[in-house]
Amino acid sequence: MLQKIRNYFFTLLFVLALLPLSTSIASAATTLQGVALDGSTKVYEQTNTSSTVLKSYSQGTILRYQAYSDNWYKASVYVSGKAVTGYIHKDDVETATASPVSVSVIGLDQPTNVYTKASTSSATVKSYAQGTILKVQTFTSKWYAATVYVNGEKKTGYIYKGDVEKIITSTESVSGIGLKNPTNVYAKASESAAKLKSYAEGTILKMQTFSSNWYTATIYVKGQKKTGYIHVDDIEKVWTSKQQLLEGAALKAPTNIYSKASTDSSVLRSYTQSKVLKYRTFSENWYTATIYISGTATTGYIHKDDVKGLSYYNLTVDEATAMQVKVNPMTDESGSWEEANATQVKHYVDPTNFLANDTSSYQFLVLSDLAGTKATELNNALLSGKGILANQGEAFITAAKTHGVNEIYLISHALLETGNGYSTLSNGVKVSEVDGEPVTPKVVYNMFGIGAKDACALQCGSEYAYKAGWTTPEKAIIGGAQFIGNGYVNAGQDTLYKMRWNPAGMEKYGYATHQYATDIGWAVKQTARISKMYDSLSTYNLQLDVTTYLPSY
């Protein structure tokens, strides 16, 4: 008897060893539920798609089967009234979740349908209006299951996930700005639903998160409390984190503080261009500001496009002045050039000495922002009668666009350096020798005084132009803009103030470095011209960035 048992055991091991891994039989006979994926989902006689088809099912049919192998399920089907075991390939069905979870969703379609099968081609069991809140259960990756009642009879149907939007289970309170005029609160989560209430653009509303596209809001209609729905596209979310106190320069003339977060709302107060204002962060497009009206603190709103933040540096004005004095800056305040003393340097280093003046505050004009003007306007309003620079508007616009430097600044700089277009260096110098060596003679132009050192302005400036290939006024304008853009503006020194004093360099290295000029008044001297230029234009863009130092204690 013992020998027979041994023989049986070894025979069984031999048979199991011959079975391929891909056909390992499932040990558990758990019944699964799934959805037929193909238009004709087949049950085969064997685990082979070339075998006889016992039965076929339409797409979306709910099938029951058992695990069998890595690639196959086993199912019982009836053929001519007789139960037969067949096999379904795993790629032909999607198994439903074994642990369904109840969720709530919003109907997106009009109407939102519940189908008899998990297929939009199947019959509709029931339909709901867009925005209706529905309770469903997770089923497959693309379908929910739902229990509905038809003529009092309980039925199971299926809702396509693309037809609904999932409701958030963990809500949070948010505040937002109404963007539309009016901003509507709807009876359902649908813009086609009835409007419960409307608010003016800029109104601050309190809401709850609800879904990816909707907020809920509690409102009162004729004294009755109601829950309504606001579309997220109609709201600009207010930042809930601690608001940050900022300072900035007013960009517009005038710069308004509004009663609501809307430029169409009433104006509480107006400020002149370049006025430094204090405000707090609020939303993506708005700041809040506290102002006093008849002695009462009032919250107003400033649009972000109407102010420009300040650039902060980790050093005081006194520290910056001390660094600058060490590099022997110059001044012509006495009528002739001489070294500037510490008092004179500090006056020009301290930005607060110029903010109250609309003209001198142009030294904080952001030079990397283009003015957006036309060549004809530049020629007629700014360059007429300016010697070699006359009718060069197109060249200045090309230079600005090519090298990212404000065209009004380029014109102002060129007029300053060329004596309004009449300097010798700008009107063409014939160069036949460079660095003491003979070269092919050429007439060259230099519109920005680049390379024109104090000790050898004409010779050094013309030799620089020769090396750069500035053989026409246009080339000199465009090439000079490249020098200014690459060397200063696009390197972060994008205001006249930063070009002259380079506060970032002082902060980083602890000494004065990479400055465009030695004249302490260089930045301010250009502002009167730039201010008049902007006043002469019909349309333009203008941005300011005011350098701010640590307070001295």
C-alpha cells in the first residue's frame, strides 16, 4: 500500500512539472464581475482564440466569471439550454472593483443618462438634468454603477465617468473675487440652471470647494437660506495664507484704489504716477490697501498692472555710499569735472530723494520692457532735427526688439551721448589705425559713446566702433543696443539707476562694480529727456522698478 502511495505522488509531481507557467490554474474559485469591452465579446471552448466560440456578448454586457490562468477567465454559459464551461480572454473584459465605494457626482451632460449596460450605445434606463447631484458606486475605470427606480421598480444602471464630475469629499472654505458682471449663483451646478442670486464684478464672496469646476455658496433669498453653485471660471481665488506687506511705485497717471476688485467699480482714491504706495498681497491680479476716508479705515483694491514692486537689497544707503566713494565717482555740479564727496554721492545713491519727482523717477524705468511705439511716431515726435539720428526710428525699434532694450531709453541715451545727433563720434570718424597698427580705412559711427574713455574719447570710441563693424548709423544703433542689452539690461541692470550704481553687485561682492558711468548724476540727467519723450507719445508701455535699501538705524 505504501508503495502505491509513493508511485501516485511521484506521478502527480511529473504531471505538474509538465504544465506550462502561462496556464497555471487559479486555486480560488472566486466569482468576478466585469464588463464586455468588444462589440462582440466571445466565450471560447478552449483557452485559445482560434477555438470554437460558444457564445458572444455585446459591448457593455455585465459578465460573471472566475479566475483561471494568467490570460484567461473561466465562465459558465448556456448553449441550447445546457450549462457549458467556456473561457474569456482577459483583454476582452474589464473586471469590476471588488470593493465598490459610494461617491457623489454632478451630471455634466444635458441630459446625463443612466444606461442598462456599461456602454453608451445601450438603452437608457433613466436621465437627469445637467447639474443634478447623483449618488453612485465605483465600478470600473470608465463606469460607475447606480441604483435607480423606474416606475417604482429598483434597477441597477451604469453611468459613464465622462458624463459626470466627481464631488470633493473633503471641502474647505475659500474666498474669491467675482470676475463677471454679474457673477451668478446657480440653483444647480450648471450654467443652464436657474439663477438664485447675482453679484457685481469685484465682489468678495465666501464659498466652499465642491468639485473641480464648482464652488458651493450659502446665500439668502427673501430671508430663506439656500445652497447655490458658482462656477470656478467666474471666480479669482483670494490667497488665504498670511498677506504680505509690499511697497511699490504707481505706474499710471492717475493710479486708482478701487472700492471693489474691479476697474469698473468706484474709485476711492487716486495717486500720481511714481508715488510709492504700501499694499498687501490678495489675489493673482489684485492687492489690497488700507486708506482713510473721513478718518475711517477703508479697504480698497489696486490692480497689479497699476503698480510695480520694489527691488530690495540687503545693505543700507550709507553702506552703498561708502562703497561708491572708494571708486572715485565724478561730478560736474561746480561747472567742471571733479571727484564727488560722500554727501554728493549719497544724494544720488538714495532712491527716496527722487521718488516724489515724476521726472527723476524715470531712472527706475524698466529698460527690458519695450515702449511699443511706431517708427513714424518716433521720427516725428522724438528724432526730427536730431542730426545723424533723424529718421532712425525704424533702426531704434529693430534694436529694441532684437536686443530687449526699451527704444525710448535707447533714443534718450543716444541723444545724450551724441549731443542731440551732432557729435563728431556719431557723425562718422575715418579710422585707419587701430591699437597702433594700420588697418583698411573705414568711416565708423558710435551712437552711445561705447569705449569712449575720458582720456581718449574720440580715438577709443572710434576704434571700438571699427572693431565692432559699425560702418553705418543703423549698425551703430543696433550694435550699441546689443552692447547695452548684453552687458547691462539683460544681465539684471535693467534700470538707469541699476546701470549707474549696480546695487546687486554691491550686495554680492561688498564693493562697487560693473557700472556704466562715473558721473554720479548720469542716471538722473537722462530722466528729463525720457519724461518729455513719453509725454510726446500717443501710446506706450511703462513699467517702474524702484531700488530699496535697508533702513539705517
